[in-house]
Amino acid sequence: MKKVLDILSSIRPEFDFSVSDDYLADGMLDSFDMITLVSDLDKAFSVSIEGADILPENFRNLAAIQLLLRKYGVDT
Amino acid sequence: MHLVTSTKELSHAIGSVARSAGYTTTFYASPAQAENWVESQSLVVIRSEQAVLILRREKKFHRLYHVARDATALANALAALPEAVPEATIVADVIGTLDIIRPVVGAYTENAFTQYKRLSRMYRLKQRLEGFAGQDAEVVCAAPMDVELIQAFLDSHLDPLFEQIPSLSQLNDAISSGSLLVTRQSADLTGVLIFNTIGLTTTLRYWHVSHRQRNRGVGARLMREFLRRCESSARILLWVISDNADAISKYRHYGFQEDVLVDDIVVRQMWMPTP
């Protein structure tokens, strides 16, 4: 979990991602950030997130991101 | 090439493109926006083995989005465009960091597109002790009855190829949410500023002063009132023409700094816009 939070903070250091339930509605991540996030998650966890999974609901909050990574065999 | 009739179909088409190290996309529409476009029957999809091109019909041209396995797959898909839409002027925005978009823009320019403009994103983080004065009485929220006047004002100031001219519906939404500010001289609009806030982030979408009112402090008043109203935003974003040193200097004066993102607008032009 800390690793994911660190990645989020590296993209948007001005926000505290541990206190939000909805990063998109709270304006903490936009579409361009999502693409960067996917790339950073791929590198950090040695996965390749499929295009079909690059959906806003999969990056809405920490729990959603963890669920997505679990789908790729990563236990955060 | 076929008309998109559901968002599920659109998602399926996009999801069918396998990711690779060079995966590239320019389709950043929100689910609500995509649904709106599908309902208005303005989206067509051209699928190839490793890429999807999405064309959206606007008033005088088509806007093109892509999802592609890599720049090579994109170039191959773009090579088939002339057959699919031979008569159309087509505009695409390629957004990202310079090193990432270079090969993508290359795929477009290899296929009869030319670079039209580059925009740079700028940002401003929440400042401590802003010390804003009270509301400027000369800068007010637009009223619903102003909407057509505002659209005419923007039509006369914006280049439709790289500045997405808001629809009446979008202007009405901005008016309802109090995010459309105007200045006037008698019945005439002298300045317009439109912004959009999602949570902690505000995006400054349009900031224009009529040609006759420039260098009279109108723009400054609009900006100061905008910043006062967005005092609680953690981050403010905007896009500026990259070689517009004057505009960049103005934004720096207000505490903005350049981000790493750029937007290269590429055009396959079948007609010349009137100046």
C-alpha cells in the first residue's frame, strides 16, 4: 500500500492521497495523470496493465488500485 | 469505419488494443462526455489490428483520437485515413511529455498531418497568505441571458482548430455553476473568463479581453477575481500557446509555472480557415 501511495505522491506531490476516497472527483488525478500512473505501476510491480483496464473506476482510490493490481497477481 | 452506438462498444474497441511499451492514446474523454458524444451520434470508429481511430464530427472539421499499441501501429492506421474520410479536415491533439509524444507526432506528420500549434500546460499551487482584497464589483458572474453574447465573443477570439469553442449548453452550465466571469462597458462585453473546478483542481479554460480594451487592466481584474474565487483550490491549471512569450510572462506574474505536459495540435487540412 505504501508503494502505491508513494507512486501517487510522486505524480502529484501537492495532494495527500491517503485521505481521499475518490481521487478523480476530488480533482487529485486527471486523465493524463492516469496514464502516467499506469506506466509507473507497470514498472514498480513488473506488470502490464491492459488497455481494457485503464478505466477511471480502477484508479478511483487506493482500494480500487489495489484490487486492480491483485488481478495481475500483485499483493500490495 | 462505423458509427458508435453505445459506450460499451467504444470501451470494447479501445480495450481491444494490446498495451506495449509504446502504447499511446489521446482519448481522454470522461465517461459522461463519451456518453454525450455517442448519444449525439458524432463518433465513428476505424479499427485496425493494433490501433483504433475515433473520429468526432465538429462543425467544420473532425477531431481525431487514437488508441494504438505503439507509434508504428498508429502510423499504419493513419495511412488508411484518406480512404475513410477523403474530404475532411482533421485535427488531433497529442498530449504528453516531449520525449513521449515525439514518435507519436511523427506518425501523424508521416501521414499528411502538419504541426499547427503547440500548447504548454502551466500550473499554480495554492499559495499561502494570498491577501486578496474583496470582490471586484466590476467583475461579475455572467447571467443566462448573456449566453449568446458570450458565445459570439468567444467565436471572434478563438481559433477553432486548437481552442474548443464551448457549446451553448456548456456555457449555460458554466453560468449556472458561477464559473463564467465577465466585465462590461455599457452593454458590451469587454472580457470573459471561464473556469472549471473538479474537487481540489481548477482549470482556467478561457481568459480573453476584447481587442479594444487591451492594456487597460481588464484582464488583470478578471484574473485577480478568478484567483480570489479559487482561493481554496489546491492546484490551478491552464494551457498556453508555447511560443506566446507575452501570455506566459503574464501567467508567471500570477504565480503560474510551466508543467512538463505539452499538447501538439496536428492538422490534416483540406480547407483554409478565414483569418
